Amino acid sequence: MNKKLNLLAGDIGGTKILLAIYEWDIVPIQKYRKKYFSSDWSSLEEVISHFVQNIPPEITKPSHGCLAVAGRLEGESVKITNLPWKLDLEEICKTSEVDDIEIINDFEVLVYGLDFLNQDQIIEIQSNKKQRLSKGVFTIVGAGTGLGIARGLRTNEGVIALPSEGGHVEFAPRNQEEWELSKWIKEDLNIDRLSVERIVSGTGLGNIAKWILTKKANVSHPLHEVATIWNSEKSHINSQSDLPSLASHAAKKGDPLMKKALRIWLSAYGSAVGDIALHELCYSGLWLSGGTTPKQIDGLRSKTFLEALRNKGRFTEFLKGIPVTALIDQELGLFSAACKAHKMAYQSGRMG
């Protein structure tokens, strides 16, 4: 068996597409990578065709592949969030010249990468060495544009991935401040039900900042104008009007109003993570992913976040004992797709 068989990995999002060839040598080693902007192409097959045609000749074509897709998978049907493309697995296999390809949700795929991470890809938030990598359930939670959740189950036969849409459960205010915030967001977005991800996500931080900045007392704030035009439903926000990023930056610079916004966000995030940990009983660990994680490490280590995570009454001690780790690799989806492709090759007998 060839332990260095090459693998195709892809991370397919509404804005950008990453495709790469990995060689497997105990861990995935990237040999070739290209980034594409989704809006420049009419189909995924067109992107894959361009990628395959430009693989350097010294790199062996892959035998197995995994494409992580930002969207919901229903049987053989795949709908990419923010793109009108319909994915045809048979056509993708033909275009890529790869016989065995699997399409998987972009958050679920992270489950397959965890056992192959190095220290440069993680930062410890709450330690418990005795429970690290034990058998049982572990959970990945990630605040990005929305709130992603995936579960994994460690067994004697390996890891099993269990997808989740837990980010869409209803938000439950814990205090007067969150109650007023939740009422305002419902009115601002013209909705009658508020999901957790409307607050616990990068978009959620924007909602919180907008709530604070559009109050009459704060019209003179430098970010007031940005807040009034910022639309939390937009998929693509330019850097001049990226309210979540601007609010986070201002908070770190000491702006009192944006420090308040970040405190509310971190507390709500910590509480949501604690609820998820209780729901999943993730003795094998809880991992924090998503686009906000590398940017908010100090906040995730703060008393605001950790006290909210642990404040679960009779289960406080249980939550103190769960290992919590931040995933900081910006291309973890691509890396994890390669790990999933390796698992497919191993199960087929093509790889040791």
C-alpha cells in the first residue's frame, strides 16, 4: 500500500473556494493550492477543471477527495449558501478525474482533522489533561458568519461525525440587558423568533454594536454612521462597513461602548457554549472554531467568557472539567477535508 498517495481537498464557500493537493505522511502535507473567488466562475465543475489542468506535472493526480461545502446536504442534493450552483457529484468526479469524492458540510468536516493537529493550529483555553482525547463525544462550536456546531464520537473503530444545526435554537435572554437587546434585534430584522446565532456569531457582534450605536445618546460616536447603514443580512460586507470587525478593533483600543458590545457578546457566547457542552456531555473535549476565534483569543480566555460558560448551577464543576481548545488555523476546513479523504483511501485499502 502506498502511504504517500495524493489526496484532493476542497473548502467551498459562498465567497471563496480553496482547492489543494495533499500528500499523506502520517499527517496531510500540502503540495499544491489555489484560491478562487466564487463570483468569477459559473460552476464548481469549471473551477475544478481549471485547478486540475494546472496541477504541476511532478505532482501525482489524487485518488480520493473530499469537498467541504458551506451549505446544507440533503441526500444527493447540495445547496451552497449564497451561490446558485447545483452540485452534481458524478460530474465533479468526472471533471476532477478522481474516482472517489465525498461532499460534506464544511463544519462537520472539522471532526476529521482534530486528531492530526499540531501545536501551531491550536490554543488551549481550559485544560484538563486527564480527559483529553478520551473515547466519547466531543463538540466543535464556531462563531463565524453564523454559529456552526458539529459533534464527533470516538469509538474503537475511529471517529464518527454527527452534524448539527444547534446554532439555530432559540435565544433565551438571561438578564434585562439581553432581553432589551433581543427585542430590538427582532424589530430591526423584522422577525418574530430569535436564534442564538443572531447574537452569538460575528454577525451577532455586529447586531449588538448596532443596538448600542444607534441609541440617541450615541449619535456622535465615530461608528454611528457605519452602524446605521450596516445590514446584518448581507453576505458580503466591504472593509469600510464591516461593523463587527470595526467594533472589535475599537474595543481593543479601549472604546467604552464597543468594550460593552464585546462584553455582551463574549458573555452570550460563553453561556451558549456551556449549554451546548451540557447538551452533548462532551467529555472528550470542546473545540472553538469559526472566523472569530483567532481574532478573539484574549476574550475567549477572559473571565467574562469562562464564567458564563461555567455558570450552569449544579453542573458548574462538570463544565470546569471539560478541556476547551481554540482552533486558530485559518485553513482548517481544507486541512480537515484532506484528513477525511485519507480516511476514505484507508477504508478502500488504497492507503496504509
